[in-house]
Amino acid sequence: MTYRLGVDVGGTFTDILLIDEDSGQTYRAKTSSTPEDQSIGVLRGIERACELANVSLSEIREVFHGTTVATNAILEDKGARVGLVTTEGFRQVLQIARSFVPGGLAGWIIWPKPEPLAALEDTVEVHGRIAADGSEVAPLDEGDVRAKLGKLREQGIEALSISLINSYANPGHEQRVAALAAEMLPGVPVSISSAVLPELREYERTVTTVANAAVQPQVALYVDNLARKLSDAGVDGRLSILRSDGGLVSADVAADNPVNLLLSGPAGGVTGATWVAEQAGFPDFLTFDMGGTSTDVALVQGLTPRIGRETNVGDLTVRATSVDVRTVGAGGGSIAHVPALTQALRVGPQSAGASPGPAVYGHGGTQPTVTDANVMLGYLPTDLAGGEITLDRGAARAAVKTIADATGLHSVEAAAAGIIDIVNENMFGALRLVSVQQGFDPRDFALVAFGGAGPLHANALGKLTGSWPVIIPPSPGVLCAYGDATTNLRDEAARTLVRRFGELTDKNLKDLLTELAGKARATLTEQGVAARDQTVVYQADLRYHGQGFEIPVTIAFDTFGDEGEAGLDGLRRAFDAEHERLFSFVLDNEHELVTIRATAHGPRPEVTTAQLEEDGKDSSHALYTTNTIWVEGAEVEAGIYDRTLLRAGNMVTGPAIVTEMDSTTLVLPGHAVTVHASGSLLIRPVDQTADRTSEN
């Protein structure tokens, strides 16, 4: 037997999921993260999962890892000291940036502008220039380059980024500067913009390249350290890292291009949700990942997550392909408070974090949180994990009572219900960002809820969005690790053209796409993926001539150039349709192609899905106690069920609570759960449930 292993490192816990590729049997482990060296927690969790499965580490064939190393380096301002080489006249490209200030009118008065990742004193200009068409306007002055690199060496830079004007059209000057840097700055990692982001727009290309350089030393060190520790422990399997777009790359490629890892963690959740929804038979769905501090949401259509061209981490926005995930500061640890000025209840974005955490944990926390409110309402039992974890209901009452007193509500339960209602509305707003604001009706989608706190709020979010069924995956608390283990290798090649359609022919464009596909395929071939197992997806960024920004449109390459839907005419129609969907109008302007890209995919992993034993609707064998919960202003009795005892076809009618090792699911009155054969719980209004388990 062979095993594949998914690893997801979070701020508090490291999740491990070991999958038997033959039977689909899974073994999960949860261990405390070790921020000082994440590889320690990873190895500890792997050893624990292997003990549960009674297998040796040498039987692990592949390790798939979602990491927050690059993200944390940016958020905690712990990136390397970066030197930046620019074209003469462009030294302040990062300081000028884009003229966008967040907030309302006059927001610039109080907005503290973030410091660039490459300081102005570590930025140098060199003589030499490339034109927009790729021709050389002025030759590169190598003597000047050597002098400027010598200055950066004296200043003690730890990484070097090179971003010269129009290098996307001709990378020659950048490549020569990089060669000179290898001579003069041995051991200093170098990032060049024509390799990191060979696309139009000087600022976006520069900031992305600098971000890549800033996190490269830390990511390279971590990946090398983890690979060495795995090898020493007896793991001979290949190590792959999850990219922000939900694909995998080898550890070596990840270390060279760490800017593509900034949303590695959330991407794993979306990938895992896609796998689970496919097994349950729902290709269109919203994802809802609620943890202790924040909630991540995304939209998936046709089992394909919507991909964005920007990645946002804190105050940093870089031009890197990533799953279109939106985040809101709403989690189990979000703190409820009543500002003295407004006397209106607010929840978050401040969080109690892991330490001291919610009051109910008994670790010294006193501020009321969402978790405390859930305990007060009876939604979260005080005994979890078979009695291994005991929650302090008295501490939760004392914390939530401060909200009742501050707002004048008649009971602690009413205050707790208010906290839950507000945090649900906050998360509903995030779901609207990825659905309604993008032109999609959430009622046309299912809702996949996961994360440690997601299943507690899933039924309520289903009511707010009208998204049915609400799908609760098996082991929802470790779904990100499952996503890491069930995705495929991926690489992307792109090129900026900026050509009107009248300046192109179908053959010209097809030849360029074929060239890009060859570059993307080469990376997968080097990683051992046979050519016959590779597929390529093509995309173009289009706009009307005169517009400032583009819309991505998928290209049907197999029929490109044929009459009918394909070719430039087909692209024109596809763009018009997408533009009308997003903005409700189209223009008569000529169409313009800005950037084309080819993304090569390796094969999907062949992992057998575990199937639950078929049973009838009766779920009484899984009922182990009852509890009083507060719903809609009154107390009602709710059955508490052990999820491990539920079988396919079982039905649980709300009010009910379904418990498991890593999460708790709340089923509201008027709703029912049907257990799908794949192990997922499907929540629907009772009048929609009937005998359905999927909509295949």
C-alpha cells in the first residue's frame, strides 16, 4: 500500500491528513504549530498520523504542503532586506505606487502609508533602456551596473530584485544584470521581473518581484530544512508545495518563486472543498472557511475555483495568480464589544487569538467572543472530543453578561444571540462579495462549510444566502490538509502583447500560445510528469481599446482558428458576454489583447473515496444525549449526535447538534441533515429534503 500526506500549517494548529491511496481510508492528526520552526510541528504531526495508521514513515509516497511561511514573513515584517535595481529615472517606483487610498473621503489624512519592501536607500538606478516593443533604446552600461551592485553589497542587502522598464518585452538587460550580480553578490538570491512576472505595468511588476525577493530566503531555508528533516526521519516521498492558485509545485520551484505561495493556506481549503463537493455531486458552490480569527470565502463554478490576478496580504497587493478568496475578520475568537460613542453592539475584527483565547477556554480570557456566545446558547457542548476538552460555561456567561449590561438586553441569552446574528451578517457580507458583487446569484450554488467553527454557523449562512444544500465535509477542521493532498501539479507561463485584434490573426495567436504551453509543460516534465498526462488551459486578458484594465477570458485552444465559436471572433464574443455580465453594457470599441497565458496541469491524484455503509433514515443509534439550546428567543430541546456513528441515508432533523473530533455542526429547527455516501452532511430546509442525497 502507498500513502499520500497533506499538511496544513495554521497559526495555532498544524493539521495532518494521511490517505491510503488504495482504500481511501484517512488518518488525521492535529498538533500545535511551532512558529519558531514550523517543520518541528509538521514532523510531530506526521509521526502521530503514522502511529494512528500503524504505518512507517517510509511508506509515504508524496507529501503535499500548504504553508504560511511566505505570508507570515510579509504580515510580521520579517522579510529579507531587499535591494532593488531599476532603470534610470524609476528609482521611486515603489514610493509613487498607485494613487489609491483606502477608506472614505479624506481617508488619506489618517492613512499611514505602508513602507515599501525595498527601502529607497537600497534602490539603485542603472543606465540602459528597452523600448515597449522590445528594441534597445540605450545599451546597458555594465560599468555602472557593477558600481551600483557594489553599493548594495556594502549596504548589506540579503536579497536582490531587478525590475527594468519594459523587460517583459525583452529580458536581455535584466538577465545581464543578474549575471553580474551572481559574480559580485555570491550567495544572495536574485529575483528578476521578467521571470517572476513578465507582464505590463511597471509598478505591479516591480512590487511583485520585490515581494518575491523579500520572502525568498525564509521560504528557501524552510523548504530545505523540512526536506532534510523528512529525509532524516525516513520519509522518501516527494515534497510538493501548494501555490496560491490551488496547484502544486515541487519544493525547489516553490523556493525560487515564493510570491506564488502567499495564499497557499486558503487555497488548500478551496481545493479540498472542490474535492468534497464533487463526491457529493454539486459542481457549483460557495466555500465558507471559518477559523478562530477570520473567515475565508470563495466561489467555485463547474468544479473550477474562480481565479484572480491579484494576491492581497495585509497592506501588500501583488500581481500573482491566486484563488479569488475574500477574508473578513470574523472567527470563533472574534471579540464582541459596545463602543461608548454609539452604544451599538459590534463583533470583531479584534480577536482573542489562541492565548488567552475565549473566556470559555479557561486560560485567562475575559472578553466575550463568538465561541462564548455559542456555548451560552447551547450550540457548542461543554464536553468535546469525548470529554478530553471541557469548556467553562460559567466563564462564558460572565463574559457575555458584560454585553447584556452594556446594551440593556433583558438576558444573557439575548446578548449571545445578538453576537451570533452580527457575526453571521458579517460573513454573509463576505459571501456576497464573491457572488452577488460578481454577478452570481448565491441561490444557484450550494454552500460548503468547514474550518473549526464553520459548521456551527453553516445552517444560518444557508438561510441568509439561500444556498442549499449546506455541505459539511468529513473532518471539516482539517479540510485544508485534505485539499493539499488531493490537488495536482501546475505551472504557468505568460506574455504581454498589447495588440488590437486588427493586428492579430488566429494563426499568430495560436503560435504564441503553443510557445507558452511549451514553457509551462517543461516545468512539469522536469518534475516527472509524462507529457501524455499533462493538460493545458489557455487564457487571455482582454479589454476594449482605451480601457485601463482587463478581463480574463478562457481560450478554447483545441478549436482555435476553426470557424464558429473559436478564434478571435469567439474571444470577442466571450469578452462581450463577460463584460455585460459584470457591468451590464458593452462597447463598440475595438477589442485589444493585453496578456496571454498557458497553465499546464498534471493529472488529478487517483485517491479512492471512502464510502459509508448504506442505512435507512433512522439515526437514533447515533443519538447519545440531549441539550437545551436557545433559538429564536426561546429554549428548545436538541438531540446531540455522534457523527462517527452516522451511516449513508441517515437523517437528522433539527434542532440538533452533530459532534466530531474537530468540529461541531448545528442544525436549526425547520432543517434536516441527510448523510451522503461520501460522508458529507447535507443540510436543507425540511420541505426540500425529501429523499434527496445529491443532485447528480
